[in-house]
Amino acid sequence: MSKILVTGGCGYIGSHTIVELIESGFEVVCVDDLSNSDGSALQGIKAITGKDVTFYNYDAGDINRMQEVFTREGRIDGIIHFAAFKAVNESVQLPLKYYVNNVSGLANLLQTALKNGCNRFLFSSSCSVYGDADQLPVSESSPLGEIRSPYARTKLICEEILMDLASSGSPMKSIALRYFNPAGAHPSNEIGESPTINASNLVPVITETAIGKRPGFTVFGQDYDTRDGTCIRDYIHVSDIAAAHALAMKLLLENHYTLPFDIYNLGSATGNTVLEVIDAFVRVNEIRPNHVIGPRRAGDVVAVYADNSKAREQLSWKLRYNLDDIVRTAWNWEKRRSGQN
């Protein structure tokens, strides 16, 4: 049984990925400093899988703490790195916070991993590295447009660190998974998105408004060159994102795998506008959240959605959920975590 270290494993995508790893036969070690989660996902993971996960309440970028993890665990076969700050708007206001945590944290973790003979690495990247794409859908070989936020720039820099490491002759083999817009919750309703700071992604903002945690929310701009004037994003169920991580880690661990670095898009291959997502939520859940149209938001791109053929063909990845599933599971989870279900 291969042992996988998951940093940021108590977070949204991390917790869903731990479930997929366990169900795929991996042993999992979780590291999370709980800066944007409260650790309750560990109970949800156990409820779904029946397994306790070894947990360290550490900063994944702290070399001394991570060395302690490697020393205690004895052998770690691969790392999936989720531990990063991710709010686009906050990154515009506090860029140094993002560079210190996201970039330095990755470099420190890689240094510790290599020192301890762990040379398989899966990196949580983002479609934001494509910027304002000239052609849609974007593939892994699409030229990168203008980077629109410090958050996106940290993700691109981290990919470049992995590419440079690969070019150096290092034994590290790594894959970057570029997510589009993960949303929804595990169908069991045991885990979902539970940020300890204010949610900034569209779907949890919708559910928090519908449940009464927010009086309303703003749709940022309705003057874009899209079918209804609002931004287009590629929304993909978090459990589909998580499944791709288990498949990518299996690939990395195969003896015949030789690529030092590779990239895969994780998206649904379709785009929905902000208003279309709101309309789907209303139709599926029969509740209309209060919202207003406001000005554009700094750092937002107009439209981006994925060509996901590479992941489908090379990872044998299959999508199991659609937009209706996303808004249904997200709402069920919101009701549960708010004590209304």
C-alpha cells in the first residue's frame, strides 16, 4: 500500500481527494495548519471511508515540522500539495502574503521531500494561469494570456519551479493539475466546502445567501462580451476533481512512468455564465438568493473553460456529475453545516 502525504488535506478539495485516495487503496497522511479549515472534515472522511487518517496540525512550508513528519512516518511515496491561499481578490490586496505562503511554501516542501527520498509530487494548480485566453476551450498547450492576479501568478511560478526542477536532472517527477472551478459537495453530505474565512467562490456565496448567512451578494459585472454579459467559468464537481488526483498519483507511481513534469486540465469542457449558475440553483433547489449587479472585480478574466481530452485519454478520467448535481449537493451541504438538514 503506497503512503501519500496530502497537504491542506482538511480543506475543500483536499478532503474530497483523501476520500478518493482511501477508496483507491492508498494510505494517507494529512498535514494542515487549519488556517482556512477547522479539521471537522476528518470526521466526515471517517464517516465515508471508515478510516482514521493520520493528521499533523503543521504548516506544510515549515521545513522543521515537515522533517518531523517524514521522520515519524518512515516512508512517504508521494505528495499531493493543496496547502495554498486561493482568494483572487485578497491576493490583489495582499500580494506578499500569497508569495510567501504559496511560492516559498512549495519550495520548502520540495526541498524536504527530496532530502527524504520522496520524488513523486502532484501540484494543485489553476486555470487562472491561462489569463484572458485568446482561444476557447483552452488546452494544456494553449499560450498563456496576461496573468490577472497575484494568486494566479503564484500558481504559474510554482509550475515553473517544478519545470525547472525537472530540467535540472532531479529525481522528482511531478504533475500539475490545472483546476477550473470546483464546486458542489460529496454526495454523502459528510464533507463539503467549509471555509473559516468568508467564501469568495460563486457557489458557496450563493448557498450562504440562500441559507441567510448573507443578506445578498454581488454579480461582478454584466458588461462582458458573453451571452448574458457575465463572466463564463467551467464549473466541475469537486468529487470529479478529487478522482483525477487518485488517477494521477497512480500514474506517477507506475514504474514505467518517465516524464519529469506534465500538466493536465481538470474541467468539464463546458462554460456557464454567473447568471446561468444562479438560474440552475433556483431551478434545482426552488429558492432564489438575493443578488445585485455591480461593477467588474479586479483580477477577473472574461471567460475560460477547458479542453479536458488529455486527462480523459491519459488518466482514463470520466466525469460523473453535472451542473445540476453541483448546485444540489452544494445546497444540501449548506443546509447540513448550518443545522437545517
